Amino acid sequence: MPRLLSAEAYRRLRLAVACLSAVLLFSGSASAALPPPGKNIAQWFEAFKAAATDEELYRFLYAMPKGGDLHNHLSGSVLDDWTYQLALDQARHGYTFYTRVRINNCRPYGGDAFGRDPYLLLFVTLQQSSYEHLDDCEKSEFKPLAELDAGEKRAWVNSMVLDKPHEGRDEFFQTHWQRMGDLYANPFYAADALVLNMQAFGREGLRYLESMIGVLGFKRADGSLYPPDEVADIYRRRLQEPDAIATGVTVRLQVAVLRFAPAAEDMLRTLYAFVARNRDLWVGVNFVGREDNDKGHPLRFLQTLRELRREHHGVRLSIHAGEVDEPNDHVRDTLLLGAERIGHGVNLITDDDSMRLMRHGPYLVEINLVSNLLLEYVSDYGEHPFPEYLRTGIPVALSTDDRGMWDSNLTDEFFVAVREYNLSWPELVTLSRNSLQYAFVEDAVKAQLLGDFAVRLGDFERRLQRQPAAVLASEARSHGFVCRRYGLCDLSLSAETDKDLP
Ligand SMILES: [Zn+2]
């Protein structure tokens, strides 16, 4: 096109067009003037961070192509606006759920308040077969989930979200899983939740999900137990349904050993062998459970893993380590166990030798910024070691952990990272690329995922260079965490959040 304008006038015109587009795109929202497009994306991103509102930054991060989520507990990743309907939907598989809405002092003094079945806990959810085993007094404390009134329903949904100032590590470890009760043991609920996660992550620009999902202790509607390989088939069938395939998200799964359980070694043997014979979908073993209970310390499992490695091949290890707020050798010992990825690694920063070992190394730390704050492993983001790892060459990726319980998504993790640590565009790209590079998926699929990421990134950067406002996601969905912490609660962002709640 013939150049009729001076360079400066042309630049201003482009800026005006970009601003107008932004205003049209976000009609009704305050929108800062976006910097004009530039050839150097890294430079442009610095100007964008300086000029953008939080909403614009969020929309940008939501739209940005991402890689995968490598640290995701499926049972803790059921978002609050999915849970209730998802539980009711299991009627089609013969399940009816009941939940405890009042306490009538049915059990005498002296019960176990800290086990799997604490009595003085509202909203413990049971399937019909478990409910039938209760005596009449306890039955009177429960209501069918489908019959909750509006207040009870809101409270039931909220009882598994960590959103109040006094709620933290103890609420999470000692009430959330216990309340979930038989929902935690339902393979169809888990399979549907997996697909909902794939859909939501797909909208955020992810193409890979490596989720920890249960296979032991799952119940049929009559209360009998499914063998783990039947649970695996339920997941396989669900992943072959059109809505799962349509997400374009590749899934691989891990199993998790409850590390401090008395029979944890037996569980490790069972699950390790399970992964070895279900390699089409399962790629690795993880260890979970609070690390401040040192009965599950890493070296407890060294001999068992050495035995298992004599028998099986190809079972990968990603293990929670250093998810504590006191110094110890857990990360170092976990590397000795054979772990290739470390979950959290918050206290790695206190171990100088392991910090040196991990720089530019083959091991990745799965960083969970939202989780670490809410579970009180850091009291403020100024204490988090993530930027030190990232900027001294320790491989890191961002992940969501138990996102349903924080009400968050992967964009929230990126938003926290950019807001708190001033991430650059190359750092954002590295984080996403790492989340594929360090995945346990087989090499051929990994190569495809990395190739696809490069193509999507190139396309995003080209669109950004043409018209920055056009790349900002118009249908970004934020969640409760950024609303509570950063005040990013705009209705257009969170319109879906409460739509099912009265
Ligand atoms: Zn975790």
C-alpha cells in the first residue's frame, strides 16, 4: 500500500486502531491503551505489562498458547460449579448420593475424629449403599444430595473450597477428602471430571494433561469394589467419547501412593505393577500426603523401589518433595529414589548441594504458586523460591495441583507469576515449553506436542504483531482465587462461576 502518512502519523493511527479495537472488544470495561505492535515481542511484552490493566493482562495470559499441566490431582480438580451437577449425573450409573446436613449426637464420646470417617463433620457425602448401613439416628442426619435447599447446596459446594481466611493446610488435609467421601471412590465421577478438566484446560490453551487419578478402592453402586483394571477401562472408555476427543488435549495419568499410610509399601507394589501393565495411558507413580508427617519420608521407599526396578521397566517417578516450610533432605532423597520430577520443591532452596545439582539438570520442579500460598507453605509470594529456581536455570513449569479446592486455573498461576515476579515473554514461553519437554508421555507424542506448541506460538506472535488487542481472549474465565486475592472479579470474566447456584 502506498505510504501516504509519515512514520509517526502511521504509528499513531495504528495505535488508535488498536485502542479502538480494545474498547470495542471490552465494551463496558476500563481498558488501558495497549502499546503498539512491535517486531520484538519480548520488548512489546514489557511495554504491555506497564500499560495493561489486570484484566487485560489476564485476558492475554488466558489466550496465550500453553503446554501442559504436569501436577494435577484429579480428585482435587473438580471446580465448584461442576461438583453438584456432576454428582447428580452419576444417577445414570445407578448412584444416589446423600450428605450430612446436621449432627444429632448419634455417636457417643470417644470416636476417631482424625481418621477417614470423622463423625463431627458436616457434608460428608455417601452413596446409597453406604447410607443404608447407617443406623436410623445417623440416617436422619443425611439428606439426598438432590434435595438440598439453596443454602445447603451452596454450603455443600463451598465445603470443598479453601476460600476463607482461617482455612488452610488442616482444613485441606483433614476435611476436604473426608467430606468427599464416596464421591472420591466413584470412577464415573472421576472420568467425567477428567473430561471437564480437559475441556476447560483446552479453552485456556493447554494441549496436555498429566493427572494423578485413583484406581484403588472404587465402588460399584452396590458397594462392592471394582478391581483397578476395571476402573482403568472406565477411564479408557470415557476418553474415547467424542466430547473428550474434541478437546484436543492429550491425557496421560499417574497413580499416587499415600506416603504415610502404614501399608504404603504394599500400595506402592500394587500401583507400580498396575502402571507397568497399563502403559497405554498410565506413565508414572507419585507419592502424596502431607510431608510434615515424616512417617512418609522419602527413604522409607528406597528398598521397595529397588525391588520393583528389578522386575518392571519404564515406570516413571514424579514425587512430591519439599512441600514443607521447614528445611530437610526430602528433595535430595527423592532424587535418590529415582524421581525425574519434583512436586513443589518449596524447601529445595534450603539445600545448597541440591540447588547446584539441579541447575541446568534433567530434573524439573513442578511449581504450584496458588497451592503453596493457600496451604501456608509460604505466607507471602515474597518468600516463594520460584523466581530463584527459574532464573538460576533450574527447570520449572507451572501447574495447578488441587485447583478445584482453590477455585483456580492455569492462567491464575501465570497471572500470579507475572504479577509477583515480573516474568518476561521468553520466561513465559520457557515455562510452557518445559511443561511438555518434561512430560512423561512417550517420545513420539511429545515431539508432536512440542511441534504443535511451536506452531501455535508462532501464530499467536504473528497475530500479536498485527493487532495486540485482537489476541486478548474475549471469553476469558477467571476463578475465585484471583478474585479474592487480586480483586479480578469482573462479571464478564466470572459469569460462569455461579451460574448453577441459586
Ligand atoms: Zn500435589
